[in-house]
Amino acid sequence: MPIDLTVVTPEGQAFQGDVESVVLPGIEGDFGVLTGHEVFMTSLRPGEMTVEQGSDRLLAALSKGIAEVHEDHVTVMVGSCEFAHEIDMERAQVAAERARKQLADFRATEEGEEAYQALQEKYSRAIARVSVSEKKKQ
Amino acid sequence: MPSLKDIKRRIGTVENTQQITSAMRMVSAAKLRRAQNAILAARPYAQKMYATLGEIGRRQTDAEHPLLQAHESQTVLEVVVVSSDRGLCGAFNANAMKMAERVIAERGPAFDKIVISTVGRKSAEYFRKRREVVRSWTGLANIGFADAVEIATHLSDRYQAGEIDHAVIIYNEFVSAMTQRSSFDQLLPLSAEDQIAEAGEATAMPFEIEPDATALLNVLVPQALEFSIYRALLENQAGEHAARMTAMESATRNTEDLIKSLTLKYNRARQAAITKELVEIVSGAEAL
């Protein structure tokens, strides 16, 4: 029995359909959802989502958010969800490099837990984007 | 009495203006449709987010997050004023400024200091000389969620660093193509009750929460702030195009009236010229 996966972002529904499995970047590590998964809710860190749909494997870069698993319904609520084909690899690499620099500069000069976290999130998202589009190429 | 040529030239000018205004009207109509679609696209996310917040709020009534907590001292008020970048949209921006002044007059006296941040060029121009502007965003054509995240980060950083104690946002709400209502929302401190009230009656979800409710709140609360700003930006965007569409429609109607009255004038002048010529010929013939 397939799982009904829905990904919602503020800019619209990014994905909706029956899938065999989905792997999500949970805050305490990646977790996979197959049919019959226990009912639970968790927060997501910025990272990669892998969806198995028929013979297709879809990859997407997610920003932070929340996932909810409920009787073979998985709802993912994130700020952004970009599938591999939507990502411009070069731009993603440039953005990742910029985020890395910002983070390094910040670590060297300033203090502040909040701002640091925001930068780190930005960096993780950028890396996820690059990695997703790299995997797509192979 | 203007000459025939002058009137003809005026008619030409007005016709040119009419072409521009009616083109702008059509462009605005198309943009309005897109902006309305963006508002609709945000709905499923909003429902999900408020439902989850509501659920967590019900389970953990002592929910704590720095953005939910009011500061002890109320010293600095930050007002975010959302406007459009471009004019020619009737009283749209003027209404937002009026609203901003009203909110400042009502809430301001409780604070020692009021600072402004602006979205869109019109509010930046308005407040530049009047008040302290800490941050301006312009050129946000086609609002994306990332724009809202940037503004939210600016506010929440400042709030958690204790630089501001209260934040409100002022924008035009899109009611219909004919009406935009200038309104304001309190952004910080976020009111947990308001957010839960948005959720309404959600179905009870027997969830296992991992790792715990606090971790979820750490994601949800900033998201709620980002979303409130995103919604305001989208409403304002749709409102702007609607206001411009209405303004351009009435401008086009005005040019029509103008062309009609100018054409009448032109015909009268032409008649008069012909009559004059005839009189001249007749009196010339009589003189012979």
C-alpha cells in the first residue's frame, strides 16, 4: 500500500501523490517512512528529501520545517522545497560558497546564538541544494 | 480660441495617454490575477501551520519561546510599513501612510523610541525625512517567501537581542478588486492565543512528538512570524495591482470624455472656419 505524501510550502503545494517510501531530514537524523509507520510528528532540519515513486527516485532540497506521519499520510510543511530539476547547479554552488564564507566570517568576528543559527541553516540549505543537483547528474 | 491645428494636436496627445493608461490597466489586471493565485497557493500551508500550532498549544499550555514572550521594559517600537515601489495607484500608498501615522499616534506614547522599517519605495520616501528608518527593502517585484524570511529574520534578531520590544506591520489588505483596506497586525511579541484562534477547531491528533514540543515550537514560531509577514506582503501586492487597475480604468474613462469634448470643440471650430470663409466669399461677391 502506498503512502500519500503531501509537501506544502507558503508558495504552494510542492508535491502531492502516492509514493512507496520517503526519507526525510529529521532534526535528530534522517528517517525513512514506509507504509505502516508509527504516528508521529517531528521537526526537520534543512536537508535532502528522497522520494521513491514507482521506479523513480525524486530528490529535493528542503528548508527547515515540520513533518507529520499519520496512518500512511505524510505531510511535510517547509519554507521551501526544490526538486533536483528546479535547481540551477552553478547558482547553488555560488550560494553555498557565499554562505560558507559568511559563516566563517561570523565565527571569527561576532557572537550571538540566534544569528549564528540562522547562518548555519542557510548554509545547510545551500549544501543540500548542491548535493541534490549533483546526485541528479549521476 | 485655439486654432484647429492646436485642438487636433491635443486630441492626439490625449489619445496617446489613453493608450498608456489602458495598457497599464490590462497589465495590472494580469498581475492582479497572479497575485491572487499566490494568496490562494499559500492557504494549504497556512491551514497546516495553524492547525499544528493549535495542537501544540493545546497540549502544552505553558509553551515558551522568546518570540512569544513580552519584554519587561517597553522601550522601542518598530513599525514595518509596507507600500508599493511605484505610484499611479490612487490613494493606495497614502492610505498606508495615514494608517502608519495613526498606529504611531496610538501605540507610540507607550514607548521611548519609535523606529521604522520600510518595504517598497513609497514608504521609504515618506519616512526618510520624518522618522528614523532602520532598514528599507525595495524592488520586491513578485513577492517570494524568501523576502518574508529576510524581514522576519531582521525583526526576530533584533527582538531577541533586546533592541526592540514590540513590532507591528502596516499594509493594505486586499478585499476585492475595488476595495483595499489599510490594516495592521502585531508581529512581536507573537501572541500564542491569536495563532491558536486562527487554527479554529482542529481534529485531535494522537501524536507522538519527537523529540519534544519545544523543538517543534522552535521551528513553528519563527515560521508563524515569517508567514504573517508573507501574508501581509502578498495582500499588499494584490492590493497594489487592484488599486492601479481601478485608477487606470478611471483614467482611461477620463481620456474618453476628454477626447469627446475636444472633438466637439474641433468640429465647432471647423464649422466656424467654414462659415467665416463663406461669409467672406459672399460679401466679396456682393461687393463686386
